[in-house]
Amino acid sequence: MVSKTRINKVLSKAEERCSAAGSRLTEKRKKILEIMVSSDVPLSPYEVVDQYNEVADSKMPANSAYRILDFLVSENLAHKLASAQKYIACSHIACDHTHNVPQFLICGKCQKVQEVGIQTKLMKQLKDNVESTGYSMTSQQLEIQCLCPDCQ
């Protein structure tokens, strides 16, 4: 369970980051980000809509959730997990330091996700290895299937 203090800090930092980038964290965007930060597992757009509709005064259609999730990803406030077609809040929103390339450890049993950084040097080596085969890397995001400590 994420504390209310932690959620407020993340939302405040997210607003600052959006403002600095010339974008806005509207109330709907903020509420969806709050839902994602509060979740222990990645959420599908429909799960986001269901949770939003439980707490909001007005109902949100799925297409609005998709647009908001795309916005949060574009602002580096959330990540889309391609393997699961779900979204997770960035775990580094409230940090003030630079980060490595994110990779995601996904528990195959309970679906919890841990975001960890991978060194840029290692990512470059991986990219070079891919390109040596004639392929080109289209995403630096790595998703590794694991078992979390609780499920081991």
C-alpha cells in the first residue's frame, strides 16, 4: 500500500515536470496517475477506467483513458509494458537524480513489477549486438519475467 504522503509527493512532482515541459496535468490525468501510483500491479486501460469510474463524479470512456495513458507515457510519468499490454506509473517521478534506462522485472505469478535501471553502457552494448545482426532496436525497454521475493 502506498502512503498518501508518497502519492501527494509524486503528484506534486508530476505537476512540476509537466509545467516545466509546457504541458498540463489536468484533474483527470492527475486522478489516473494517482490510481496507477496506488496500484501494486500494472493496469490495463479498462482496469484504469473501472477504478476511475468508482471514485470520480463523472464516467470516463475507455478512449479517454487511452489518450490520458498515452500522455502520461509521453511525459515519462508512466510506462507501457508491451508484454502485458498494461501500464505502470514510473517509480522515479519524485526523484531528483538522473536515471538509467528502465527495465522491468515482472513477477509471473502475482504480476507485481519492479522498475530498475540498466546502465547506459550495457544498453549500448546490447544495441551494438542487435545491429551486428542487421536488425535495429526499436525500443530500449526490457521486460524480464521473474518471480518476486513473495512468490519464490
